[in-house]
Amino acid sequence: MHARPDDIRHLHTLGPHGTNLEAASHEWLRLRGIEDGTVTLHSSIESALEAVPDDGAHAITACAVYPDLHTLVFGNLHRLHMVDSFLLPTHNMVLASNGTATPATVASHPAPRGLVARALAPAHAHVREVLSNSQAAIECAEGRADACITTIVAARERGLRVLRDFGPVPMVFTVHQVLAVDTDALAAGADALATDALAAGAALAGAAR
């Protein structure tokens, strides 16, 4: 099967509510005029892929800085097809706390954890890695971290105190349609290409004699 982006009606991406990927998914549907589209949130992009059917109506929204996106893509070439990319600013990224101005522990998704050192230098804080920016806000609000790197949306939703606002970050988001591929047909196509290449090589060798 060939990728058919016009068939996409349901996007799956990283949650909980308040992530940049959630906002990007809704924007993609809006830009394409898909009024009956849905956005489903998962604990990780990897778990989203496990839950999505291969019918072409579903797709994964990821972003250029998502950790191990290359592994996800190349490990799933048989069913994951990148069909679009677009540039969109994130929500304002912030360092927020549950009260303290000098946090010792900061929850952060791996992608923006570099903001911790930037915000707290020269002081040092232990970084507790979590699965999303919104999850970082939850960890902070529930007392498992003193502060977090999160979005302004998630910080406000959890009643956190913003210590530093880094502003929006221009980001490339990617859309990957989940569509099963006939692996036998792919293998046959690869064999045919190899045969053609060998034949062309033989013809060139003969002409050079």
C-alpha cells in the first residue's frame, strides 16, 4: 500500500493534556480542514504506535527533537510512513515550581532538559526525567519534584509558580501515517531492482570491452 495522507482522520501523540504535540496535532487537523478529526493522547509515542490500527485513518504526530525518533522510524518502516512536516512555535516553555525559588529536583522530558542548567546556573539541580512536558508538571504539582520544565499551559493547569519563561520555541513537527505494507511485494520490488542493477552493470562491462 502507498501512504495516503488524505485518509488521515485520527492523530495519536504525547500526553497528558497540555503538550506541544497535542497543540500541533489540533493545528494540523485545522489546517487541513478536517472537522471530524480526533487527537488521542498517550504516555509516549512508542506506546501510541502500539495502540494504533494499520488502516491508514490513523497517524502519529511527533517532533524533530523527540528522543530516538530515528529508531522509531527506521524500526517501523513496514507500517510507519512520514507524510508531512510543518513548522510551528511551541507553547511558551517555562521553569515552574510548586513553591520553592531554589529547587533541588527538577522534572523534565529529555528533550528540553538543557533548559535546567540554563535556568539554574550556577546552582545545580538533580533532573528527574519523565515522559512529557505535561507529566513533568504533574510530578511537580504532586510533590515528586521541586520544579519542572514544562509548557505554560501545563504549569497554569497545575497551579504552579513560573520561575522563568523561555518563550515559544520554533519547532518542526512530523506526521507519520500508520499503514501496513505488503512486505512480500516490497521484497519482490527490491529483488527486481537488484536484478536490473546487475543487468545494467553487465551491459556496461560488455560495452567497455
